[in-house]
Amino acid sequence: MGNRYLIPVLLLALAWGQELIDQLVFSGTWNLPMGPGQPWWGVLTAPFSHAGFAHLISNSLVFLPLSWLVISRGVRDYIAIWVAVIVINVPVALLWPARSHGLSGVVYGLLGYLLLIGWLEKRILSMLLSAVVFWIYGSTLFALIPGVSPAGVSWIGHASGFCAGLLAALAVYREAAVD
């Protein structure tokens, strides 16, 4: 296993470190969301902040496998998704009336990327990967629909992350086509 596979583990360690400090020192009150009344840098801290261990565990279980699938394609692809999620989170943080945090925006970015890149490349292995990812995680796409997610779950965070993943796939594909 190459060093690049440690990148998602280290990013996840940041989220776990924040949650441990939050729970042990601040009794669950030290959240770092993005949204109205929050500092601009909330778009950078929000993915690492969670509403308790259950929230973090549910994100972690999907974050690592999807991250490893993307990073197996290349670190550039992985970075493209993170950048796209952060960029798209800026208008969401400025315009959406509710606060949001958690890795699920990035998770949906990874999912959107993996679902689209295979169909853009039209290579059998890439298309197979997209199909397998859809088969395993496709049911989570319902969380992109307003009103389907439970109360307190940010469907806009999921939807913006998913759109960011689609945009990252398009950007990576177009850049590869130019090379």
C-alpha cells in the first residue's frame, strides 16, 4: 500500500481528533460548522466537525473506501474533489440559512466523482467501477432530495458535495483529454 493511501487516513484522523476533543473537553459543544454567523474559514473546518460519534462513524465507514477508490486513480483526482467541495461550499455557507458540518459533503463528492468518471472515460474498468459504486452506494442518492433526509441532516450539504464531485470528474476528464 503506497503512501498516498495514508492521506485519507490522516484526514479522517483530524476529524476523529476534533470529535474526541469536542466530546472529552467540551461535552459536545465545540463544533466548527459553516453557515450563517460563522467565520469564513468554516468551509475548511466543517468537514472535520461532527455532531457526535454516531455521525462521525457513519461518515467514516463510507469516507475511507470511497477515498481509497478515488486515490487509487491518483492524488490529483482526490485533491480535485476536495477543492471542488470547498469552492462549492462557499456560496452554500454564505446563502443557505442553516449551519452544516461533517464529512458527508466530501463523501457525496467522492460518490459523484466515481459515478461519473467511468462514463466520461468510457473505459471498461472505469465503467465497471462506476457501476459497482452505484450498486453499493446508489441508495444513498435519495439523501440528495429535499425532505427525504431526516430532520437535522443537511441535504444541501450532500447535494452540493455531489455536484462538486461531478464537476471534479469533468475537470479531471477534460484535463486528461488535453494531456
